[in-house]
Amino acid sequence: MADEFQFGIEEEYFLADAVTGRSPDGATADRFHEAASRFVKPASHELLKGQVEVQTEPGVSFDEACAALRGMRRELAAIAQDCGLLLLASGTHPLAQAREQETTEKERYKRLESEFGIIAQRAMICAMHIHVEAPDPGRRIDLMNRLVPFIPLLLALSVSSPFWQGRETGIKAFRLTAFAQWPRMGVPEIFRSQEEYQRYIDILVGAGIVEDASFVWWHIRPSTHYPTIELRVCDSCPRVEDAVAIAALYQALMRCVARRPEINADVGPVERGICGQNIWLAQQHGVEARLIDAEGRARPVAEQLDAIIDMTSEDAAALGSAGWIARLPEIARRGAAADRQLAIHEDARARGEGREEALKRVVRAIAEETGS
């Protein structure tokens, strides 16, 4: 059964100058990318030069995925160090400034820069994307619809973006707010069938708005290139174990929904609207949020997480991921990455450090967790 739910994890990272904590200049970033492309084969460019992306191979072992991600992080961190840089796995870069960003010289990214202007330069965001193979690719729209109510909780566990352009934002996942400036973003529409979804894509392509479905950036979507449903709502996680545990829960949810067609069978505009509200609550409060459940009650993340772990226990056992999923309640108890970042910043400010110096401490702490 596990072979039917192969998964892959994509992670996006920032680069930061090791002295200033800010985004690197273009020449230094180019030097990093040249070395990374030679020594870390899965590494690839992202929209901005001060970013890099990696991905695991499709697989069924979360132990192997964790080892692969940790190995790539450490190799990239070593290359970054040689270039006078730090590697950061975080939803936003605490000290990055939009005016300092340079776009990667790649046709797709140049098109986005031309189309979106300053919005492209403001895309100083890094995510974790999780692909899980659907047992029947032709049913992906139905499965995606029924997974929509679960995505706010997965975001809450991953929040790591409380800072933006050198300032505390007041929320724990600002990344999605920054990304909301983009078109075709957010909670997906609820399509009644695969054919209805395809008609939507065909109209956009036929009108010359997009080249293909990869230019639709919903929080969850059918993959264009793989027989998977891609979860895109999560912030990049500084601790690799947290990232892998969240991926394990998403895979278990996929299997559970696939084998139990009664779960969220009647999802529609109301559930989509509630999902949007819950995503905002997760952005604001992270694991301290109270999310609206299927009965219309506002319940703590920790309580809802326990219920979902119980609901998917059979699936986690079949997939061999129960040990990884068992790590998640600890995130709900101790706080997610955003809580650690805010605590470091608050402590530094309480000791009299200025805003920028305090944020440099946050940058260094993220880098330490990313490469550990």
C-alpha cells in the first residue's frame, strides 16, 4: 500500500550574508549557485538569486527522506559558508529588503518579473511543498477538495515567518500574506469534477494568461508533472525533523481520505470559506490558534491534531510513518519555528539590542537549526 502513496518533499531556502544578515549581492549569490549546481545535484535556482531549492527523490521512507534533506542542507550550508553566506530554512528572511533583490536569469522567472513587476521582487518567501501520489490520478480533484479542510492545521505546525523586511509583523506566518499579492493564489476553487478543473485550466491557457497549470499557485493543487497532489501551504521549516513529520501526516491524510469517501464528502463553498478563515487564524497564532472544526466549534490546534492523528492511525501504521507523526504533538506543545524566532528577538530586545542586531541573532539561530 505504501508504494501507492509515494511522496517527495521540496524545500526552499534563503541565503544571507554571514556578517550583515541581509540578502547577498548578486555576484556572491551567483558564486554560490555555481558551486551548488556542481556539488548538490538536486539544487536549483528559485525566483530570486538569494534563494535555492532542493527536492527528494520519490520514495516511501521518511527516514531516508530526512537523511537526504539533512545531507543536502549540510552540503549547501558548507558551500554557503565558503561564500561568506548562511543558509536559512524559513518562511521569510527576517532582514531581506525588496529593493535589494535580483531576479534569477531564467526565462520563466524573467517572464514573472516582467508580468508582476515589483510584486516579483517582493517574493522573499520560502515554502515546503509536499507531493503525495494519488492512488487514482483521475480522482485528484475529488481528493484535493476533501483535503482542503485539513490544510490550515498543517500550516499552523509549520509557521516560520513572523518577520518581514526587518520588522516584526504581529503574525506568525506572514509568508502567505506576501504571496497573496500573486494571482491564482490561495484556497483552490471547489471543482465538481476533473473535467471542470481541466476546463478552467484550458481557458486560462487558451486565453494566453498562463502557459500551463504550474502557473496556478494554490495552497494545494494537482501537480502538472507528477501523478500527485501537491501541498504548498507550509512555510519552510528550520528543523528538518519538523518538515518530515508534517509530510508524514499529509501522506497519512491522503490515504485516509482515499479509503474513506465519506470524509468531507459534501465539501463546498462553505467549507472553502471556513478553510480561508482557518488559514488566517493559523497565520495569526500558529499552534496557539483555535481553528473552526466540521461542527462549527473553535478548537485548539493541539486538540484537533490529536483527533486527526487518531483518525489516521490505521493509515500511519500501514505507511510505516506513525513514529514520525508522533513527533507533531510536541510542536503543538513547545511551539513552532515562529515562536522560537520571536522568543530570540524578544530576549535580544529586552537586553537592549537594537532591532537590526536582534534580527541578526534570529538569522543566525535559523541558520544553526537549518544546518544541524
